[in-house]
Amino acid sequence: MALRVPSGRAGRPWLAHRIDVARRGSDVLEQKRQALLREQQRFAERLAEATRDWERAAGEAAVWLRRAAVLGGERPLALARFHAGAPADVELDWRNTLGVVYPAEARVRHAEPPRLAGLGGTSALVSAAAAHRAAVASAARFAAARAAHERVSQELRRTSRRLRAIERVWLPTHERALAQLELALDEGEREEAARRRWIGRRLRPRP
């Protein structure tokens, strides 16, 4: 990292100001990093719960689908799929936390289900359709929870990289430059003082 430090004494306040700004920025980033760590943990717990709900709902849907196939045969299933209507719509509520925009809630809107009894379906087919609708809703909540966790984790990584760059590169580079400048200024002042003493002795009248 090459610095273009103003020459002479002007470089001292210039470097001191940049160091002060970097230290305050480091404090702010550390506070944000800690807050993001807490948010990441909260979203991780939410994701784990959503994962369990989705796996449970998907398992129940699979069980009811097998029951419907055994009890009613494949034809009612094929008719139910044909008359199922439009795909489900997912609506997301977005929020902003610590500069991270993430899906906070997911709602599923299903098309009006067909009258399965009129298609020759059994009660197992009705239960299978309901279980699949519940599984779709659980899948939407799982997807939203995973997206939220990923977005917070990405922001945490970015914040950590910026913090490391300041603490490991920016600050050390400026602090070394300030130390070198202070040393050079001190040496220059000593040389100037010695020169003045020498000139003073040369100009002093001899007795």
C-alpha cells in the first residue's frame, strides 16, 4: 500500500487524521461484526427449525401420497394432477437489518383445489392434497430462512474482510509511516539545532 504523504510537518496531521478515522471505522465495523454474529446465530436457529418443519411436512406428504395410490389407484392421482390448476404463488415480506435486505416471511397462495371426490378420489387423496399444500408452504418458509441466513452470512464475511484490511493493512501502514516521519522530523530538528549552534559559534566574535 503506497502512501503519498505530504512532505515535511504537514504529513504529521495528515497521517494522524487518517489513523484516527481508521480506528473509529474499525470500532464501528467491530460493533457491526458482533451484531451480525448475533443475527447469524438467530437466523441459523430459524433455518434449523424451518428445515425440520419442511422435512416433516415433506415426509407426511409422501406418506399420504403412497396411501392414496394404494387405496385409490393411479387414475385419481393423475386426474388430481391434471385438474390441480395454476401453480402456487409465493409472497415474500422483505426487511432490512444492519444493511442486509432479507426475506422475513413467506406466504403461499394456492389455486382453488379441485373437488377430489368428484374425480374418484378417496379420503386419503384429500389428505394427500392437504399434506402437499402444507409441504409447499413449509418449503417456502425454508427457502426464505435459508436466503436470510445466507445474506446475513455474506454481509458478515464482507464486514470481517473490511475489518481485517483496516487492522492488518491500513492501520499498520499508516502507523509505520507516522513513526518514520516522526523519526525523520526529530532527526531534522536535531540537525538543524546542531547547525545553528555551529553557525553561532562561527559568528561569535573572538576575544
